[in-house]
Amino acid sequence: MKIVVCIKQVPDTTEIKINPTTGTLIRDGVPSIINPDDKAGLELALSIKDKFNAHITVITMGPAQAEDVLREAYAMGVDRAILLTDRKFAGADTLATSHALAGALRRLEFDLLITGRQAIDGDTAQVGPQIAEHLDLPQVSYLEHLDFDGKNTFTVKRRVEDGYEMLQVDGPCVVTVLSGAYKPRYMTVSGIVGAYEKEVEFWGFEQIDVVESKLGLKGSPTRVHKAFSRGVKAPGELYEVDTNEAAGIIISKLKEKFII
Amino acid sequence: MDFSLSKTETLFLQMIREFADKEVKPLAAEVDEEERFPVETVEKMAKLGIMGIPVPVEYGGAGGNNVLYSMAVEELSAACATTGVIVSAHTSLCAAPILEFGNKEQKAKYLPKLASGEWLGAFGLTEPNAGTDASSQQTIAVEDGDNYILNGSKIFITNAEYGHVYIIFAMTDKSKGVKGISAFIVEKDFPGFSVGKKEKKMGIRGSATCELIMENCVVPKANLLGKISEGFSIAMKTLDGGRIGIAAQALGIAQGAINETVKYVKERKQFGKPISAFQNTQFQLADMQTRVVASRLLVRQAAFKKDKGQNYSTEAAMAKLYAAETAMEVTNKAIQMHGGYGYTREYPVERMFRDAKITEIYEGTSEVQRMVISSALLK
Ligand SMILES: Cc1cc2nc3c(=O)[nH]c(=O)nc-3n(C[C@H](O)[C@H](O)[C@H](O)COP(=O)(O)OP(=O)(O)OC[C@H]3O[C@@H](n4cnc5c(N)ncnc54)[C@H](O)[C@@H]3O)c2cc1C
């Protein structure tokens, strides 16, 4: 059983600041973390490893410092880590990113490919499904739970707007995981102590299987028209009253606005 | 000289802070109020390798070092000082002397169980009449065939009630005084061994501090730790290491109290503004944080020297002395800045103040630390 998990290093903030002139994210001074959906995906992989002794590879595309999230993944218990990094990948939108990742994944064997649903710095939810399309693999997005039969079949609970679907899918396949699906484990102390002694493989354009025109800025059809911060909301009204009175105030306010 | 954290240390702090915040802090008030030993936290720490941080991998430990260990005790204690001392007594006072003074068989038998957290360790030196004057041991060990027979009692023993292995000191030759003390590895199931009354304490109330009773307790000769009559020196060297743990505990309590205070003074308004706007608040906080950072540097220095195999006895004494007195001063000021609210159990600084006091007493009182430091200076 071989599992590959795609993870992304993202800035740890719900309040992403944007440079108003360039329209890009200001990442300076913001600590970096493993994207929450991806971390849940990592936990899914590790929980399968606990039971079925799977081999887990993590892969990330990013600048050299993205190596840190791979070390963290090592400390959580993965077996192999690959950093896709090359000038040719720079400026990629979701399509060019998924082409680069798919290019690397063609060089890897796996029964299950796990990605997060979406990254908190882009919120597109496109990369996972695009990879599945490039590799022509079945995919289940918005995964809430997965059962593995120990052979090659996965029973997956998938969240949809008004409920959930239960699906069965055979490997190799792609799933995209919701952050609430699995609570990530802590890194272990011995995992941390060993994390920087393990090898992180650096893969560039030469190592992957994809045509250059699909990569980086050239391969990115998306153009950012404009990026802006949302205006600050009005401060609201604060009442310090008991519960009954509070409920009354809320109801009358909702009625005032014709919400109820 | 490099004061920056290594990548490993940074990753470790990320883990231990998250663990302390999510798993330890939510239980701290309850553990204190109910005087409850946090069994579930110890189990969680065991799974992550926190019960064997500086123990080498070959003995089932995490293969870390004393710097990481001191960071762990600090961060755990910032959330809950009870949890901090459980780890500290277990690691520094039980696993460490077996690692340092144990023979091959003893290490192979005890370290994997201790480092994995399957077994909890403790240390029994103090007796009713042997506190600061630890050399006045009245517990006696007499040879009997393949065993030693121990008789006597110990008091104030951390982790006692939940322990599986105890490092116990006893007189093997009374006529030799200090030179007649030996150390033993005693298991809780050895015949004649029992845990006595549990103390009701001011602080670290979740840690089980009890009496140990040995009544014709049968200890195999194979469980003599180090050589015969080396006990006092083993005790003193063990306490040198333990002081790094207690200094880290004091440091954690102090930083925890500052963190709570910073939050509070920004929220609490008097005279129409947050009390953080008063210069007195700002200056007090500046002094508190400066002392805490100085304590942290002393703790890290002592741990670093121990890791390098250098003599660290004076450094550990300084770290413990300064961090403990800092913890007292800082928690006292933290309550002052909380006003009446800080005097109630609504706010954690009340508990932190009570927890801080013990760090000036155990593993050598502050007076003892001053003796250690000055005797190195005047020798
Ligand atoms: C909660 C708790 C947990 C503990 N855990 C452990 C444990 O796990 N294992 C263990 O073995 N012990 C443990 N102890 C015991 C602790 O280490 C002793 O309490 C401490 O060493 C002081 O001894 P004492 O209480 O007998 O005080 P005393 O020795 O009676 O001291 C009383 C006062 O006299 C001062 N004093 C004594 N001699 C001198 C001197 N020569 N010069 C100047 N001043 C002096 C002391 O500094 C102190 O201020 C614990 C104690 C407590 C309260």
C-alpha cells in the first residue's frame, strides 16, 4: 500500500493582508504552517499506515523554505518527502501548479493520492481535482471519512451541500479532504529529533514528466484583475443582559431587518 | 556564540506549545482544585515521547537532549506546574540516574519502560529528619544473601502514589556517615514496600506527594545503583540535573503568569482606559519579562553544558535559584495587576502564585543553591 499526500505551506492567518499595489499576499512576519485541509489529509494517511503499514510520501511545490512543512510531516511519521522547486514553476496558478504536481506524480507509484480540499491562502479547491484529471484517475472530493478494506477498495463519505454521499472507489484514486475530517496527531519527540536527519528530495523540472509550456507563469491562464481587503465591518452593538432579554433583543433585531 | 534556536528546537517548541495549550492548560484549574493527578495527560505525553526526551533511542527514549527537555518542562509548567513537575521528577530524578549510574542490565531493564512512560519514576531521598541535611539518612539497608533488606521511611516524594520505580537512598554503613549511603532501584511491587499518607499542599496540588514506607523491604543486590557507598554522590549529582528541571518549571510558571497578565491588563479598564495604559503597569511588566528572559538564559546555559558533558553544577544552582525567586516575584506582581480578581480562582494567576513557592524549596532550597554557588566561588 502506497500513499502520496500533497501538502502546501501557507501563512498562518485568517486575516490575510494583501499588498494593494501588486495584489499579492504579504507573507513577511506571518508564521507558516501546513495547510489545515492538507494536515487532515496527512492524518488520514497516517491512520491508514497505523493499521495497514502503508508507505507514505509527502510532496509539496514551493520555495526552498517549504522544506519546513516536509520536516514537520517527517516528525508526524511519513516515510519520504519531496520538494518540487524550480524557477520554471514560479508564478504558477492552480492549473500550472497541478500540471507540475501531476508531472511529479507520474514518477511515483501510489494506490491513494490525498490532497486537501483547498488551501487557506487561495481557497480555490481546484488543484486536487485538476491533478486527478491530468492523471486520468477517479476522484472523490470533500472527503469526510474513508474506510479502507485492506485490499484496494475505499469506502468514502463525501460531504455535499445538503447531506453526504457514500461512494466506493478502487485505487489508484484521488481524494480531497476537509480539515474537520481528521484531527491531526502531534509530532512525536523522536520524530522531531530525527526530522532534520532525514532526506528531503529536491525535484526540479528535469525530474518530472510534463511539458515546460504548461508550467509557471507561462502555463497560467489566470490573471488577477484586482485584489482588495474587505472593508471593516461596523462594530455592532453590545448588550450586557441576561439570556432571556438577549433572546428578545435578537428576535426584534432580526424582525427589524426582515430576516425572520 | 549563537543564541538562536536550531530548526529542531523550533519544531519541538511548536509541538510542545500546541500540546500544552490544547491538552494541558484546559485541565490545570481542575487538577489543582480537585488535587487530581492527571493520569490521562501522562498517557498522552507517553505516546508522544515526552516521558523520555533525553533518553537515548537505544533505551527506548526520544534521543533528544536536556535543552529540549528543559523547554518541555517550561512549556508544560506555563500551562500547569503539576504536569511540569511530574515530567521533571520522572525524567531527572529517576530515568537520569539510571542512565548515568546504572549498569547494562539495569539500563536495559528500566529505561525502556520509563522512557516510554509505561512506568512512572520517583526519587526518595528526603526523610522526616533528613531534609536539607540529606546525609542524616535513617533508612537502613542490610545485606541478606542475594538481597538487601531496607527499613525506614521517606517523606514528600513526588509521583509516589503513581510511581512504579523509585531511586531510594539508605545507609549501608552507618559508621561511615555520608560515605555509608547507597542508592537502590526499588520497584513498587517489591515485598515490604508501600506508599503512605498523601500530603495536602499549597501548590502543585495535582502531583501526588506521599510518604514511602519500607518495612523489611526486599531489594535484590542486582538493584544496587552504582557502587556501594556511592549513594550520596549519586544523590547530589542527580539533584544537579534535577535543578535544571525545577528551574525550567519555575521559568514556565513565571512566563505563564506574564502571558495571563498581558491579556488581562489590555482588557481591564479603569479611569476610562485599559490598565495597560498606566506607566506603572508597563514598567512592572518590563521588569517581569526581563527577569524571565534572564532566567531562561540561565536554564538553557545549564542544560547546554550538561548536554556537552561539561560541569554544570553551579550553573544549574544559579538557574534554579534565580528562576524560582523570579517565579515568586512575577506571580506576586501578576496578582497585584489583576487586583481583587487575581486573588480569586477565576483567574489562573492565583494558582500560579501558589505553585511558584515550591520551586524555592524542593531539590535544594534557595539557601542550598546559595551554598553551592558561593562554595564554588570561594573554594
Ligand atoms: C511538594 C514537595 C515535593 C517534594 N518532592 C521530593 C522528592 O520527590 N524526593 C525527595 O527526596 N524529596 C522531595 N521533597 C523534599 C524537599 O526536597 C525538602 O523539603 C527540602 O530539601 C527541604 O528539606 P526540609 O523540608 O526538611 O527543610 P529543612 O531542611 O528543615 O529546612 C528548613 C529551612 O532551614 C534552612 N536551612 C536548613 N539547613 C540550613 C543551613 N545549613 N544553612 C542555612 N539554612 C538552612 C532551609 O533552607 C529552609 O529554609 C519534596 C518536598 C515538597 C514540599
